[in-house]
Amino acid sequence: MEGDKRGLPKGIKGKLKNIQKNELIEIIKNKLPDDMGLSTQLWTRKSIAKLIQKQYKISYSLQTISKVLIRNNFTPQKPVYRAKKRSESKI
């Protein structure tokens, strides 16, 4: 159908309240998952889902967590790969 939009209907808010989303973003910016009692060192969508479940008793899909992160200017990061035997002096 032409003009149909995906997602929640207009006027219906998400599961997390704005104050909770802001609190979540501050936690991600300023703390490690380890500090929040999670068993990982990096923030992943799965670790964020566990945090939301633990803090707010709300379950989110990984896709929804991605959307929340993108809206708040978080982007996926890839680790830097370097050859183990590279010579810094030759570079």
C-alpha cells in the first residue's frame, strides 16, 4: 500500500520513557558493561539488551536497540587489525 509507514503508529511512544533513554545513553557513554554487572568488556547490542532488561524490566529486539543507538549518534566500530610481524621502522 502506498504511503504506509513501518513502526509504531504516530503518537504512540516506545517502551522506554525519554528519561530512561537519556539515562541509558549516559550509562553507555560513561561506564563499561563490567561496571554495570555484565560479563563483558565492550558494549554490544546484546549487552545493551541485558542492561535494559536488568535496569528497566523491558525487553527490546536487537534491531530496535540498533535504531536507538543510531539515533543517538553511536556507530558500529570495527577493531583495527595489524600484522603481528610488521616492522614499525619500515612503515
